[in-house]
Amino acid sequence: MKKFSKKLICGVTAFAVALAALPIIGIDFSGWFTKSEAATADPEYLVSGDYVYYVEDSKAIIAKYIGDEVNVVVPEKIEGLSVYKIGNEAFTDSAETKTVNIRWKNEKLKDLESVVLPDCAEYICDSAFENCSKLTSIIIPDSVTQIGSSAFSGCSSLEKITFLGTGIYQNYANETTFEG
């Protein structure tokens, strides 16, 4: 057993020395174990009309609605890019906003009454419409494949949800999606 312990200690020591020597011979593993700058950087926020958005995979993600309308029809495209996500808290106006969207606080969101999403939208992210207490109706197209947690939580006036698809609410909504 003593010989095995010595061999194990020698093997671990040799491995550590070899690993420490790799940068000397020009092999750099530092990028393998840390997130790249691109992965940790905030997205570049852009403004077009009534929307703050950012680009991911050549598609637009709505970060915040900054318009005055209480009956909103979200466009299919922003600056030529298909709108495929309604981002986290995009239509939320709350003192408890958790994302960078707080810098585009929109007092009019508390009066939001209806929303029609474009046929190209695929995701409604977490808390997208949270606490829109005057929201009475929303039309969700067939293209939506995922509805995030608390997406409509606190929408106490929500009376009509029109799903233009095949039961997305059964497959992707969870117990907190329409809470409140």
C-alpha cells in the first residue's frame, strides 16, 4: 500500500509540473476555463421607434417597449430583423425591475390594455408582461414555442388570451405564467 501511495503522489506531482510547464512552451489553456468577454458582456442595446432591442443570431429581441400606446401591435421586423423574442420584463413597469431595462422606465406601461404579438415571435421570456394590471387581452401566435415563468403574473385584468396555435399553453406555460 505504501508503494501505491508513493506512486500516486509522484504521478500527481509529475502531472502538476507538466501542466504548469505548458504555458512556457506556448500552450495557453486560460480561455478554456473562463468565460470569454463576449459571453459575459451586456448586449448592445439599440432604439428603433417605440422599442429598445438587441440582436441575437441576426434576429431582434425586444428589451423594452418605450412607446405611449396602450393597445400595442408588436411589429414583425425592427430595422429589417425579425422579432423573435419578447425579452425579460420587456413590457413590465415595476419598481422591482431586475434587468438593465430599468434605464428605459416607461410609466405608460401601467396602462397597457392589449398586445398583439407578431407571427414570427418564438419566445415570451420571463416576466415579459408581469404586473401589467390593466392588460385585458393578448394574442399569441402559433410561432410561440415557449412562455417564460411569471410572463403574465400580476396581470389581474387579463380576461382574454387568444392562442393562435395548437395548445402552447399546455406544453410550455407553468404554474406561475398566469399567476395573479
